[in-house]
Amino acid sequence: MLHPHVQQALDAISSRPIENVFLVACGGSSALMYPSKYWLDREAKTIYSDLYSSNEFIHRNPATLGAKSLVILCSHSGNTPETAEAAKFARSKGALTVSLTHEPSSPLAEASEHVITYSYGPDAPAFETNYSIMYQLVTGLLYVKEENAKFHRFIQSLQSLQTVYDRAKSQFMDRAKAFGEANKDENIIYTIASGANFGVAYSFAICILMEMQWIHSHAIHAGEYFHGPFEILDKNVPVIQLLGLDETRPLEERVQTFNQQYGEKLITLDAKEFDLSEIADDLRGYIAPLVLNYVLRQFANELADARNHPLSTRRYMWKVAY
């Protein structure tokens, strides 16, 4: 059974012609949309999709945005002004808006036609969290519009996500602690990934390392690594390498092979190590980013503890005008 708010949104979607989907958010809320964008790229036959930072979505003003558009937005607090304005802008163009947030009484919720509230926190059921909700929505979209045959198995896989998370947490606990201790004094840490996993690398780089830990970072796309970024590698540069299970894994493996030859401070998270026995074989590439993200949050917690720098610490965010 779907999250009830997702079902309500799909009921509305089913009654309207949809030609394109715009995924609109900022920061970590944008990053969580990357796996869903990958799903839409791989599976959609008649619907085009794109992903925008909220403010650029408004200023770029896509010519195809209109009455046959679905705009999916997300802001954890619902207070991100750019995203709330993007919802208003989309509605002014006649698009159908569906927003994800943890706060049902927020500017984003008020600006959107349909609101899906997700659970958050260490005790939140995995099926009700943001990544799962996004997948329920986009897989449901392709089911109601294109009768995508993978929908029911995908929902079953998401319902098993908590079991997968619990095993991964235990499996990587010691490794997360070791990561925190080994990297507590580092001034820069890079993250590398591709495909469905790139959003996870992006989120870890800009939200965890830069925003929450004040560590210089950059999310490097594995396909771009050999077109400039690899020149920064030496034996003193820490690199987190994500290896997923989707079709772009060869890009990540190529980077891994090079880095093992020329680097020393390498941290590898390989989705092949996860026990995904409850997940359908042909869906594991889509689910792997969610598990990678979950494990990386463990790494973030241990890094914050080792540095005595809580993840809640901010210098500018919510404190000064910007």
C-alpha cells in the first residue's frame, strides 16, 4: 500500500495529461531527486523529465512548462523561499504541483496543490522517509500513465527497505567509526559517483562536509573525473568512492582502479557489499543509492563526533541575511 498522500497525488495525476516532469528543489532536497531522475530516464517512454535548482527553474522559465507539466518539489522544512516561489511559479503556468516536506504547515505546503509529508529522524520507518516517498511518486506516475510493469515489485522492495537499512547499519558501524577517527583532521574530502548514486555524493559533499562540518569538498562525477579533476589526486587527498549497481557502475570502477594506483586515502562504499536479498534483482540499481545514503549518514555522525563539531552547527545558515 502506498503512502496515502502519494495515492492522492497519483489520483490527481491520473486525470490529467502529463508530457513532462520537472523535479525542483535545493541542496539535499535536490540531491534526493537524483535516483528518481535516473529511474525516469531509464523507464519513461512518453514523459520527459528534468531536474532544476529552484531559483534557476524560475529564472530559466522552461518553454515546455505548462498545463501538461507535473512539477515535483521538495523542502524539508517547507520554508525554503526559492522552492515555495517555484511552486507558485509552476502553478501560474498551469502545471500540476506536488510537494514533499516534513512540515505540512509551511509556505511550500500552502503554495502547492498536493502535499506529501514524510517521516524523518532515526526512528522514522524507511518506507515513509523522503527517498522512499519520491520513488513511490515517480514509479506510481509511470504506472498510471504508462502501465510500467515494475511498479508493484518496486513498492514491495521499498517496503523491505527498513530491513536492508538495519543490516547495513550493523555491517558498517565499525567502518564508520574508523572513518571518523581517520578523517577528523582533514581539511578537504572529495566524493565521487555517477548515475543514480551521484545525488548521494552531491548531498554528502555540500550538505554534510561543507555545510555541517565546514570541510572543503566537491562531488565529482565519475564520468568527468578524467577530464580535469583527477589531476588533484595525490597520496594525501582523501577520496570517498561510491560504487553502485546501476548501468553506470563501469564509470565508477574506472575511477576506482586509477585511484588505487595513485592515491592512498581512499574510502570505498561498494553497494555489492549490501545484503539486498529482499530487493528484486532488476531494481537493486535503483535501491542502492538509498542504502549508500543511509550508510554515509552513519559516517557523517561518526565524523561529527570525532571532530566535536555537531551536525547542527552553522556559521551563517538561518543566522544572517542571505
